[in-house]
Amino acid sequence: MLDALYLFMKKYSSDKDINKLVTRMCKIGWRFINRKKHGALITPNGKKITVPSSPSDRRAFKNFSNDIQTIICRERNYV
């Protein structure tokens, strides 16, 4: 059963936390597209965020999640 679930899980990044966040965002209506070197998340309104595919920085997840928070706040006019 777990093997079947693993086959359907797409790997967006080599970082497990980034994978979980991208998967969560795709479930709520965002889209993921593959580009040449890095993938991109596209918001329902068309904004793009580059997904770090092989982050070497220990702050990569924090920076990526902050970028997502910023875009969500701007789309809701909180800024």
C-alpha cells in the first residue's frame, strides 16, 4: 500500500520540507510547472515563485515559505 502511494508522490525538491509545502500548495489550487533548472509554483492569480530544487542553504525552507507568505498577503491586500 505504501509503495503505491510513493509512486504517486512527485518530488519537487531534494528537501523534504519544501516537498511537503509544495504538495500542500498544489492541493489548494496552486500549480507546479517544471522549467529548465528549477520548478515554479504558480498562484491561482498567476504569480510565479521559483522552487529550490537542490537547496544547499540551511535557511532555504524558511526563505521559500516566507516568499509564499508574502505573495499570499499581497494577493489578499494585507500589505
